[in-house]
Amino acid sequence: MAELDPRAAPSLRPRRRASAALEYPYAAPTPDGAVVEIAPGVLWARMPLPIALDHLNVWLLRGDTGWTVVDTGMCTETTRMLWERIVAEHLGGAPIEALVCTHYHYDHTGLASWFSERFDVPVYMSLAEFLMLRGMADEMAADGPPPAELQRYLDRAGMPAERSQRLVEALRSDPYMPPPLGQFRRLRAGDELTIGRRRWQVLIGEGHSPEHVCLYCAEERLLIGGDQLLPRITSNVLVTGFEPEANPIGLFFASLDRLDRCAADTLVLPAHQSAFRGLHARTQELREHHRHQFEVLRRYVAEQGEATAFQAMRALFPHLRQASEDILALGETVAHLNALRAEGSLQRRLGAGGVWRYTPAPLREEQPEVHW
């Protein structure tokens, strides 16, 4: 799951009123194999998802002799059937020649292995996303106790043992985990893909996933943004047990700065919700969202005097309903706590039971220079 259930997590809930700064020039296709033409040779289709965030946008780019697909949808029979329908009805008899996966989350890569075999095409993604895809498949397929790094991460956060166990069981019983992908072709920042008459520059985003691929056509001001830039919800930005000391919020803010270099009137083609214009306004809204989360946590820790990451998670996300949401909510909470430690407003000590405890940092004459 790429995002928390937006009904369960207030900070990720869709805005009740759409931003006046954003424009939505196209009606979305229905998730039944229909397509909408965004520009000549750029098709938008929608795949249903069996989760609260109930759809994924996929993009088809016409080349000289065939089509390049961006993202796949989940590993379900319905999704496979819809792809067969799209190929039969909307591609003009031209073949699929390549698949690009923006990042490793399984709503985007669920059929990557199937695409590779069914259409005999290469799969393009960044190295970090490929390795995460392989690593998650191995971790969730394992029997016995959870991986040591995951259990240590949950214990250090102060999550009760029973709740940790439910979380691990929920992750391992997920019915939509796809088969692992065997091979890929690497995309790097600054690479350029020529697809038909368009040149797409590879932009790498961070925070939501390690090396999220976005594709930008500067000449026509089109950005395939994946989950890096969504119009009405904020993508989960989290710390994981693989890298517990990471500062993904800082990386996410740096990624927003890079996206701001795109033209102001760029048409953003996101992975969820609708294509929109207003890129610069949206990046600023995302910054403001995370600044608000910082303020919530600063205030909570100050009022409590001391808090664990699990306690802070319950303050930040008070309405979680499913065990599988805990890993996303905890990861985002720790991400904000790590960022606040980096800026010098919180400090952390290892307390009883091996649990990290966060307290307000004493004021210093020279604080680290952090730009949020």
C-alpha cells in the first residue's frame, strides 16, 4: 500500500475543498479499460485497486513502433484482464515495447513480472526501487519471527508487543504481494528516454520511496509524477526498519525544490486522482502540510515532556483502523521526529526497555540551519 487509508489518517485525508490554485482540465477515465487522450500519443487509463485508495492511474506513451507503459496496477486477475482489453481496443494494433515503473510499491509494480513475460518487454526502474521490490518480496514471504531489523525498529518505537505482532501478521497475510521481478534496466537521474517525438527526462524524487522515477517532457510541459506529486492527498513519507536514522522529510523537501524547476504551467500526470495544472502551488501546499505536522509533534512532546514514537504516532494519527496501517503511520511519525532532531528542536535518549524517548531540546545559541 503506497498511502495510508485517507479515511483513517487525518493528515492524509483528501482536502474537503479543492485548492483554488489547481486546475483539472480532463475528466478521468473509468476504471474498466477506457482511456483518455491527454495529448497525441499520450493515453490515460485507470486500474481499480481493492483498497480504500481505489484506483491507480497508468500512462501509455506512443513510440515510433509501439507503446511504453508507465506503472501496472496490482497483481489481480481483474487488472490483467483490463490490460488485455486496452491492448486489444486502444493501441491501434501496435505492441507494448517497454514498461517503466515509477517506484516499487505494489500498486505500481504488481504486474511487472507478468508484463515482462506476457509482452516480452524490458522493465525500466531505478536501482534502489528494484532492490526494495526484491527485498520486500523476500521479507514478507519469510516464515517464523519477523526480521530482526523490523522487530528492533518496532521495539525502539515503543509499540506494544501484541500490536507489533498484529502488524507483522497483517503484512505477511497481504494477498496482493506480487511475484519478484527477475531483471530490470536501470534509470538514473538525468537520463533521457526518447519515445516517439517526445524526449522524457528522468527526475528522481525521494522521501516517499528511495529513488522514485518521474518523467518530464520539457518541450510539451508534461510531468508523469507517480506518487511524488499528488493533487489532493499527501504521499506517505516514512522511515523504515531498513534505515531507521534516515531523514526522508528532508529528502522529500529537496525533491519538491527540484520539481519546482519544471515550468509553472506543466500538466502533472499523477498516480492517483486527476491530471492537474498548478505544480508550484501544490509543492507549496505539501511543504505547509509537513510544517503543520512538525508543529503538532513539537507541541505534543512539549506538553507531555517526554514521548515515545508510538505515543507520538497516536497523537498524529488518532483514527487508525487496521493493523497494516500502523507501519505507515509509525514510519511517517518517525520521519517527522528524525527531521525535528535534525533541526535541533527535539532530542532523543534510549530509556527503559530499549525504547527511544523524545524530549524538547534545550535552546542553543546556534541551531542547525534547516530549511523546511
